[in-house]
Amino acid sequence: MGLTSISFLASFTYVVASLLQYLSSLSKITVSKLLKFRVVCSVALLLHGYLLYRWIDTPAGQNLSLSLMFSLICWIISLALLAITLIKTLENLTLFVLPVTALSILLAVWFPGHEFFQTGSDPSMLIHILISILTFGILGLAALQATLLYYQNRILRNNVATGIVRILPPLQTMERLLFQIIWFGFLLLSASLLSSTLLSYTNLFTHHPEKVILSLLAWCLFAGLLYGHYRSGLRGLTAIRWTLIGVSLLLGGYLAGKLFPIGS
């Protein structure tokens, strides 16, 4: 079976997993339904992971094109969310993630891109890239969580219980999960900034100053958010806005480096 066939199969499997979870959300979720969902979702993740390995690790080097990185980040988010469902009843959140992940596979097939890097002779570059991508994935999940929390907060304030809100976990659970994800993402972001400094495989300030500046601003913002939450219980819409701004800063730095490269 060729990669294109596997791609469509993986995308279809994500859609099937989403459909199973949606049908489960309409009625009482049983152990058998959860098992079916997790098995199908795991199969989709395995197929997607194999595709990413074949797409990214090529004889010409590592292909880190925008479409492939988007698909990889979606894969990380989906994997992290599935892992979270093993300890928390948050399966319904996958209804907002898995369809996008399925779409990311198709985008990677249609617009693969070609941005090759040679990391085999420089493990430090590979380590930094892996940490950075994982950081994007976890904080991307935080952005999704913040967006859903904003929507849920707004609807509940207007006393309108729509279908989407009814399938979401309680507001307190959603908010608690948001800060747990931010903590993890903040630690990864710190590791990413530290690795770029200690490993210093390139002069980041010369080649990509926009990435460094925006990443540092995002780090300061997340640090302030977590400190404010710990000291004074900062939460609600303020926490949501800070989260979305922080992730936007990271995304802006990444896109600026892609669209307007400086130096190399």
C-alpha cells in the first residue's frame, strides 16, 4: 500500500473515531464504547505517525515544510489528548481536534512542500527542533482549550445551553485542565529556549531575531500568567486572552521565520 493510500486511510480513520465519539456523546458512554473509540483513534495515530516518519525523514534530509509541521503538531495534540482521556473524562474534546488532524493529513498530501535540513551530523539541531515542535503542539492544545473555554464561558453567561456546550466538561474542569496544559507547555518552552542557548547550533539573534524576541515575550507572558494564577487566582477571560496572545506570539515568530527569513 502506497503512502497516498495510507494517508487517506489514516484521515478516514480519524473521521470514524470522531463519529464514534459523537454517537457516544448522544447517549450514555459505556466501557465498550470508550474501548472502540480508543482503539480506532490509536490506529489512526499509528498510521499518521508512520506517514510523518516517511514524509519528514527522507534521504535528502529532514523535510520541515509548513504543511508537514502543521500535521505533526496536530498529531502531537491528538496523541496528548488521547493520553489525557486515560485519566480524565474528556473524550468529547476530541470532537474538535480529530477532524482538524484528519484535514492536516490531506493538506500534507496535497501541499507537501520541500524545506530540507541536514540534522544527522548535528544532533543538537535535531534536539532543539524536536523540543520546539513538541512545545508548539502542547501550547497549541492550550490555545484550543482556551478557545473552547471562552466559548463555553460566553454561552453560560447568556444562559443558553447549546449542543456544543452540553458535550463539554464542566467549566471548572476545563479551566483546571487549561492551566495544567499551560504548565507543561511553559516547561517545554523554557527547555526550548535553554536548548537554543546552550546547544547554540547557530547564531539565532543574527539569523532569526524575530523568533527569539517573540519567543521570549511569550515566555514572559506565560510566566506572568502562571504566577498571577498562583498568587492571586488569575483566571477566566483574562487567562484565556493571555493564553491566546502567548500562543499567537510563538506562531508569529515561527511564521516570520518561514515567510521572511533573515540571514539564512
